[in-house]
Amino acid sequence: MEFKKLYLMITMAFVLVLAACGSGEESAETDTSGSEASSSEETVSYENDFEMGPPRGEDGETTQVNETMELPKNSDKVAVYDLGVASTFAALGLEENIVALPKGENNASLSEPLEVFESDEYANLGGLKPQEFETLAESQPEVIMVHGRQANTQTIEEMEAAAPDAQIVHVAADNNNYFQDIMDMTTFLGEMYDVQDEAEALVSDMQTKVDEVNQAVTEADEDMLFIQTNGGDLSFHGEGGRFGFLYEDLGFTSAGEQSEEEAETDTHGNQVSYEFIAESNPGVMLVMDRGAVAGGGDATPVDVMINDVTSGVDAVENENIIQLDPLAWYMNAGGYLTGMQQLEEVQQGVEELD
């Protein structure tokens, strides 16, 4: 009788153990399901606000794009067509999250702050105005970040066909809000990749540098003329144009003025002559050689600014001509490291004025 009782007790205990194991497995399944739900891909909101132009080389109206996009956080499959923003990734130590960017032939499009991307680890998307999209398709990006050079219907459609699952966002800094836009993008990437503290420190450093340069420009108190060279052509960039931040943010006063029919300088400036320079008589000149880095022009030595027509100009007589790196100012502008390079070049040049 005692043996039967013992047998029943052992049997009941075994049943209870099995029941507990089954309950545990069910609970584990429930926990796993819950875990999967809680670890679903996180996103970060991005305001995709830009003007979409007509197909390349065609006239037509622009379309305003204004939408809120949800980008995957911590994505390590980002194709970046804006080389300035690529420098912001590098400043934050996020370069490994980029899979492809337009490096140009033999990395010719990369300025010094972007040398990290010369490695074959990063696929080359070609030029800043892309002609082929096979490399983009092979890179299988989750996010594609574009500049104004790619913001046209034809190029965007080609990108959508090559990478149908990618989110395409416009990230270029606005010329009218240049340094603030760079700082805002730095903050955004800090949020996207959970490096907010690093981003905050960079933003603080850039604001400090902007203030320092503004003070140096104010103390120099010299009217400035910004001239872009392109082979034999000279272009003037004044207030409200592509390099308007020189006036609004850094405090320069323009020595030259546009004619009434050219109230605002466009992205390539207004074509001018040496006589225009002589008449404007700037105390300092900033010279950027577009032809040295862009197709359709030849490199122009800064010495061309010095000739019989300009010999009496204050900037020429006092050798107050500041030569700017065209890669940083034209090809790679709009990012953190390249923006800081721009600020350093201006500050150094102004502090060395006679």
C-alpha cells in the first residue's frame, strides 16, 4: 500500500514537471514574440524638403517636395551623393556606415577631409552628376542621400529603379542658411546613429569658429570681392548667391554690386571682367578656381588676377588675395569637415592681410 502511494506521488510529480516545462516553453515563445515586436526596426523622422528640377538639360518647372520620411536608425547601407555630408559622417566617426559615394575618376572629387573614402571599401558612384546606376544597385542601399546636383526627376527615377527599397532624401545645405544647415545635419546624424553627445560637441565647435571668423572679418574691415575663375572666364558671387554665407554669416561687405537685371547671383555667379574688378577696388579678394576641379574649364593660376587693368586695385597692391581650395568650396561644400576647412581658410587669409 505504501509502495502504491509512493508510485502515485512520483507519477504526479512527473506530470507537474512536464506541465511546468510546457508552461515555460509557452512563456518563452510568448517572450520571444514580444521581444521580436519590441526589437522591430527603429526609425528616425526626416523632413525631406527640396525643389525637384526637370530632367537634366531640359527646361521646365520645378516641383516642391515636402514630406516626412522615416529612415532606419543606425543603417550601415547609406549611399551618399552629397560629399559635404559624407564629411559629416566622417567627423562623427560614422564613415563605415557609407557603402558608396561619387569619388570621381581616381578619387579626383575627394578633398583632404574625405581621403578616408579613397579605400576600395567604398564603392565609387562616379561623378556628382551620375551617368550610370549599376554600382548603386549593387550597393543595395537602404538610404540614398542626394545633393541639388542629383535633385531632378530623371536622376531620382533612375535611383528609384536601381534601388527600389531605398529611401531617397535631399540633404544639401541651403546657401541662405549654410552653416546652420550643416549644424542641423550634424545634429540629425547624431540622432540617427545615437551619437548625440559627439554631434553636440561638433556643433558647438563650428558655432565658435563661425563667431571667430566673423570677428576677424569685422576687425579687418576690408570690402571683399569673391571671384570664381573657370579657364578664361571670371564670375562674381555677391550677396544672396551661392556663397552668400560669406556676407550673412561671416560679415564681409561686398565691394561689387550686381546690375539691376541680375539682382541675385546664381549658382555659377555673374560673368564679369577685369575692368569690373578695377572699378570695384576691393581691399581683399577671395579667388576660387572652378576650372581646376569641374569639367568644361581649365585650371587658372591666381596670378591672372594681377595685370595692367587690376594693378591699382587695393587687394592687388597689398597682395590681399586669398586663394581657396576649389574641392572644399565647390565639389565638397556643405558638410562639417569641409565647412570647417572653409572657415579655416577664410580666417587664416584674413588674419594675414596687410
